Amino acid sequence: MSKKEYRVESDTIGPVKIPKEALWGPQTERSRNNFPSGELMPLAIIRAFLHLKKAAAESNVEVGDETADKGAAIEEAIDQLLKLNDSELRKDFPLHVLQTGSGTQSNMNVNEVVANLANKLHPGLNVLPNDDVNRGQSSNDTYPTAMNIVAVEALDKLEPAVQHLIDELKNKQNKYWKTVKVGRTHLQDATPITFGQEVSGYISALKHDLNYIQELKPTLYELAIGGTAVGTGLNAAPGMTAKIAGKLSRVYGHEFKVNTNKFWGLAHHSGLDVVHGALKTLAADMFKIAQDIRFLASGPRAGYHELNIPANEPGSSIMPGKVNPTQAEAVTMAAAKVFGNDTTITFACSQGNFEMNVYKTVMITAFLDSCDILTGTITGFADKMIAGLTVNAEKMDDLLESSLMTVTALSPHIGYHAAAKIAQTADKEGTTLKEAALKSGKLTKEEYDKWMDYMAMTNVFQTNPEK
């Protein structure tokens, strides 16, 4: 940079050249040059920091630990920053996730930008990044506080997506509640089931997953703010943190609390780990559901072809007319990513050495990534696959008619071994089950027709789809 392009500022290490128009200061500039790799710090974290810094400034003024004019200047600067769209906001927050594991440099990035903007708005006031914007705080308690806030925000977006998929599946469950098809276990033919019953299992899995998330979510309401450097609360004014929690609760619509063990809050991230475990469970169930749907839709001539899926885009660059289950593929790839994120988070949580965990930045980024890709792919799966899904009833009937496992309905009448013999004979001789049954002499045609009632085998009228 030429002298016209930069200004020089100093921190505790020495002078630093900073782009002339940049709102950040020397610590941000050092990090920008020292850690240039990987993805950028999520803007959700930056916005959470801004709300936290605003709440801290207001609270410090209220408890008499900050002057009213500096507090007001900090609030005004933050309000201006919060009004910016993502591309505008990113200009002032250029740091990467792979920096110090405590997030110190991103905390200082926020402190420097807010202080410099406050000073531009109020020349001569001399708002300082550490002494004013960071007053009563440290990176060690602000970053984990921001982590929990953005995790809750991300779950707020994921939960409606899961409910939306449940609602779309309910439409299919109700429409096809009495559509009988072959059931399958071990990838082999089993006794009959209705497609509605099969879908009801998917719905129940997702309801359980949603409930797990909602039950575990409140552990993220416990905020580390007030712990400062090591959990002792040194330099935090009495009453400040309770006020911060109240203000943040009003901003985000959740009951955040600070009456928690700060030594745990700085050194452990068990809440994030356990909640992501629920996301992993959701991803596992989504993988299974998507896998089932794409297998049942396989074909159309050489697969199961019990389901028809929407044609959202051409399926091949060389094979005309091909339709692929792309929404299912997106879901299963997202699930694979979530499984990897869970490993990252679990390992990162184990690295809380002494008074602080130093894997915070990668941990929350992995968590947000899981929430984001699950929200997006689940919504796409609901709207672009499940909503347009139809049943190929004729193929279902053909497969059901040729299935050998409906012989199970004969067992109570002629015995397990006799029924097995009939199935084995039909398979060996390539005949229908009915032909083999009548050939066995164990039952009459009238008995076969009476007992071989596919719908009765499903117990569909005794099955509650809401359970």
C-alpha cells in the first residue's frame, strides 16, 4: 500500500498499516494478514456481537460503569451497522473462522469498528475499543455468548422447515392411507403395508426429531457473559450481566439467562454439542427417508417404480428424458456433511483445556452449517419432491400380487411349516402363491380367497396414523 492508501495505528505490540478507509483497527488488520485461509466469520456471529455490545453499553450506563455520552455513541454506531445488508456489513468484518480459537480477533474486530464509527459520528468523544466497547467483557465470555445466540437463531429457522415437511408428508399419508403395497424388511419382500402407514413412520420420526431439538434447545439459553477472562467475573460491574440477559431476551424472543456456572460456560460447550446431536439424529432420519423415497421411485422400467417423482430438471447430459431423484440426493449429501460436522463439534468440545475451550470458532461454524443445509434441503425436499409425489398403484398391485410373503396370513390356519412349504414351492416352480397353495391340498379356493385379504393384513383400520 502507498502512503495515500493507508493510515498507521498502534496496538500493544507496535504500529500497523491499515487501509485508510477501513473502520477496523490494528488487531483486526493483524488477524487479516495472519489468518487468510478458509471461510469468513459468519455474519450471524457479527450481528449477535453487535446486539451484545449494544446491550452491554446500555447496561454499563445503567449501572453507572460508563458515561451516558459514550454509551449513547456506541449504541448509535451499532444501530447504523445493524441496518446494513450482508454485503455492506461484510466490508468491515473481513476475518476468517480459522483464527484464534477463542474468537478474540473477531471480538476485537467488532470493538474496533464500533469505536471508530462512534468517533466518526461524535468527533472528540474518544470512544476506545477495549475500555469502552469491550467494557466489563472479554472475548472469552462474549464469543461463547454470541455462539449460543446464533445457534438458537439457526434452530428457529430449522424448526419450521421440519414442520413443513411433516405437513407435506401428512398430505400423502392421508391420501394413500388405504393404498396397499408390499412391505419390505432386510431388502426382501415382507407382509403388506399401506403407503400411508409407511409415510406415517416418516412423520413420527420427524416429530420425534423436532421434539428432541425443542427439548434440548433451552440449554443454549445459558449465556457465558459475565465470566470475563476465566469465569471469575473480574471487571464486570455488579448487575451488568443480568441486564444484558434481559435486553438480549427482548431482542431475540427467548429467555436468556446468566445465572449459570461461568467456569463451565467458558471451558465447555456441552449444550452446543448435545443439541447438535439432535441435528445429527434428524440428519440420519432424513437420510433414511430420502433413501426410501428414491429407491421406491427407482426405474421407471428396471427398478421398483412404486412412486412417481417430479421432474425438476433434466437428469442427464446424454440420456434424453431421464429423471433423477435430485432432491433426495441433496438431502443425503447434507446428512453426510452434518455427520462430519458432528464429529468436528464433538472433538472441539473435548478440547476445553483448563479455563477455556479454544476451538470455539470452528465449533459454531460447523453448527451453523448443519442448521443451514438441513433447513435448505428439507425445505426443497418438501416442496420439490414430496409435494409432487404420486403413487404408481398398478405397479404396487402387481408386486403385491406376485409377492410370496403374503403367505404369512395362512400360517394361523395351516401352520408355519405348511405355509413355508407353499411359498418355497411357488418360488421354485415359478407359479403364483395361490396355485401352490391349492396344489398343497391344505386349503380350498374359498378359504384362500377369504384369508388372503391384503387390506386386512395391514390392520389399517386399527392403526392410528397420529402415533
